[in-house]
Amino acid sequence: MVHTYEALGVKIAVDVNSGAVHVLDGVTFDLLRFLDGQEAPLWAEGCPAAAEEALPQHSPDALAEAWQELAELAAQGLLFEEDDYIDRDKAASMQQQALVKALCLHVSHDCNLRCKYCFASTGDFGTGRRMTMDADTAKRAIDFVVEKSGHRKNIEVDFFGGEPLMAMDTVKKTVEYARSIEEGAGKHFRFTITTNGVLLDNETIDYINREMSNAVLSLDGRREVNDDLRPTAGGKGSYDRIVPRFRRLIEGRGTKDYYLRGTFTRFHKDFAEDVKALAALGKNISVEPVVGKREDPYALQEEDLPELLAEYERLAEYLRDHREVNFFHFNVDLAQGPCVIKRLRGCGAGCEYVAVTPDGDIYPCHQFVGLEDYKLGSLYDSSFDRALSGKFAALNVYTREECRSCWARFYCSGGCSASNLLVNGDIRRPHRVGCELERKRLECAIALKAIDAGLTE
């Protein structure tokens, strides 16, 4: 399978099964597009007459030269490769239970904002009970991940909510406990906190910058967009209160990671403008499409796709001229990273990564919390549903039918199981809007990589 496209004035071919990416001239690009619609080329026979008839704008000599270039790439295993990326026996072995090495620790099921698109029902996750996690439950969660992580040394813990700053005492006690046991347990903890910033003060900012390897700062971009979508519990805008605090936190991060993280919805589809607004505050940015049921007023619909795809192209054009801005969803590893399992299975929700609620219940990830059919167990009775976890471990681009024929499968890894369930009622079935947006993001990201590498004129 070969995917050919143009973006930012660059003609690109992605050989899906080898992972090779090629920047092409016009003749070679047109010839490859022609060949990709034919049966497998017989390279030894030279450029077929059918190509010359189909591409009269190019001379026979130019086509013959392009044919030779493509034949050499195919001989090197960089074009028209067979799907032997991973054998089926190895794919089947992925169904085995994975080691849990990451926690999403819900220290708060309460929030001081009332975001219109909140998947957590503005903090209580649809339970009607606003609560925070006590230190004992948090310590049990740390002990749980130490036990379940087996030989894994590095463990990720994300303090999440709701709004985790509403349980800052628990956050501090959790970090202190984890640090006190990590050497004896042979582990190393890396902490992240996701916050809306309302409760940030100088002391908390200093603590986050000292203890947290990453800080995710929730802000939806421009003042008018953020205040429309992210009002306080009292119905007022949150932008003017939050931004100065985020600015102070970012200024104190040094070399540590952070992301300004926004969400775009059907209410405000010109999200490139929000990225530009966030870039004035910090250079690490993630603005992501909302996920909602089709009947939700904020949910992106199929009829929105032309506008949204064009907006990603506008964003790519802006980022081409502002390479100091690090946009998370345009980051792509053309070498496809060191881990085959990661490329095929994705985030590892339900097997390598789980969420823990304030009362100690365990779910596949933060977006499954409250769905009893997907509850994995509890810290308080030592239960853990290995069969359900195994179902998540078995999900990969070969077991998801729609993914098998998608050119982006080894970059996307099958998408988000929670989003699939919300939109299609099936964790195995990707939803079209999300897939189309993911493919467009990848096209833009690869084009920017080509430009950065100086592979274009």
C-alpha cells in the first residue's frame, strides 16, 4: 500500500508497510499514482506503455527515468512492500496480559469550572457525587502499580480530575510516598498534573515546577472562545483569572515539559486561531478535537470535515513559518519508534495504563470512568478483571477491521477505544470523523518534517 498526497506544496508518498516516506518530483509523483492503481508493477519490463498513454503531459524519457527510480526504491524494500510488518503469531501474542506501567490518578471528582463539552460531567463523572481522593487510596494506587508493573522500572502517574488542585494535599502526600519507596522497589516515578489553573498560586506553581515532570495546562485559546466554553461554576469567564497564573508557571518550567492543552468544538471550528493565541503564551501546544455523541450540540459532524481539514492545512501553513511552536499533533516519528507493540496497539488503555477513581475503582482510562461494564476492579478488594484487561490488550490495527486497509494505521495505532465506544458503541470500531482528522494531521506533520529536513526546493 502506498499513500500519495500533496501538502504545503510538497509531493509525498508514504509506503505504508515499510514506513518509508518519499518526497517526489512531479513526474515521479504522477507515475507512482498511476502505478498504485494498477496490479503490482513488473519492474524488469520497463515503464509500461499504459503509463505513457495515461500521462501524456510527461515525455517518454522522463517517465522511463522516473520508472527506474521507483524500481530502485522497490528493490531496496522501500516501495510496494508486502504487509509483513508483523507476523500473525506475534500479533496474536499481543493478547497476553500487559504490565500496568501508568496510572491516571483521579484525585478529584470535583471541578470549579463548568466546561460545556466536559466528558466528566463537569467533574463528578455522572455519579452525582463530588468527592476527592484521600491519601490512603492514593497510596494503595501507588502500591498497585508497583506490583502490577513487574520488571518495568519507569512508572507514569498523572494527577487528574475533575480539578486535581482541589486535592492538592493528596497530590503532595502521593508524591512523597512514591519517592519514599521507589528506590527499594526498583522503580522511578514520573509525575504529570493536568490543571485548569483556577487554584494556582505561587506556592503551588513552585511545587509543580519542582515535582512534576510535565504540566498540562487547560486553556481553549482565545479569550472569547475559552470563556464561552470554560466558564466558572458561577458562570463567569475564566480566561483573565487563569492566563497570568499559567504565564508564571511556564516562565518557571525551565527545561521541564509542559503543554497548553485546548479543545475545539463545533461551536468554534477556526482552531488555528486558537493555536496562534496560545503560542503567545507558550510554545508547547496541544489543541484537540472534542469527542461527543452525534446528538451532542458541540460534537463534530461529518458535514464539518471539509472545513476542519482545511483548517488543519491553514494551521500547517502557520507552523511552517513558526517552527519554534511545538504543536503536539504535528509531532511524528518517521522512524516509527523502537516498539512494535506501541505502534500496533497505541496508548495501552486497559492493559498498560489504567485510571483510579477517588474511591479506589479501576477503569481502562479516564474516559471509561463510571461505565460499570468496563470497571476492571478495586484497590479495596484487590480485584482486577484480567479477562477484560485482556480484551484491551488484544486490540490492535489487525484486530480492528477498518484499520487493516488504512494507510495511517502504523502511526495512529487504531485510535481511541473510549471515543470509539462513545460514537459507535464498540471499542473496536473507529469513528470516521476522528479517523479523517487523524489522517489529515499526519499528512501535515509529514510535510512539515520534509520541509524541516530540507527535502524540498
